[in-house]
Amino acid sequence: MLGRESNLIVFERILNGTTLQSCGLMLNPIKQLADVQANQKVFENATVSNPLVLRSIVDAAKHFDEAELAKLKQSVDFEKQFVLVFAWQGSGQDKLDVSVLESYPEQIRFSYERGLTRDVRSHVQVYVLRSNVTWRAPGGV
């Protein structure tokens, strides 16, 4: 059991951010990268119910052009995070929603709602997740 002085030292490190940053706790559990666009190759490998999981910049290079890859490098720390790429074609009103269940580590749930219009559009959504979260893609699509 830690003594009172040990608890104060741990608390001081947390306040200074060193422990939080080194553990990756200051990273958000999920973030959408709306300004990063994947190339058309993602439609060969990703769907709304089975997204691409990119755990390195080498994996990402197969699905992003150079300029987009540079943006991705600035936004993602692949040692502490990974990327999910959802890609599908469907109604312009299709929606992919995200919910975060409050626990630690967080649980990320994606839900998909089909649109009612008959205009077929391409959809690509890119998300960065902290590496210690659990996630589940929409099922039954």
C-alpha cells in the first residue's frame, strides 16, 4: 500500500502531465479526421460494417495520397493510436454515428443509419482511436 507521501508524488506527476502524457491518457479516445481524404482504393477493402484498421504509417500509405498522408502523420501518433477508415456507397442521407461508453478504457460504438433517398453517394469517414480503447463497428449491414 502506498504511503501518503507516495500518493502526493503520484498526484504531483499527474498534475504536471508527465504521467498522463506518458501513458497516453491525455489523448481523446476518438477523433474524426474530416480534413483527411482517403483515395479510391479504400472501397476495395473497407465497408461500413468492416472498416480498415491502420496501425502504422506504412499501412496508411496504401490508402492515402502523399498530401493526405502528410496530414495523417501530423494528426496520428501510431505508437499510441490507430486509424479506422469506413468506406461505403449509399444514400446521401446515410449516417455513421459514434457513441463513447463511459468507462476506462472507453468503449467506442459505431452505429449506421441508412438514408431514405435514392441518390447513391460515396462515403468515407476516417477516425483516430486511442490504442487502448475497444470498439465495435455497426453490425448487420
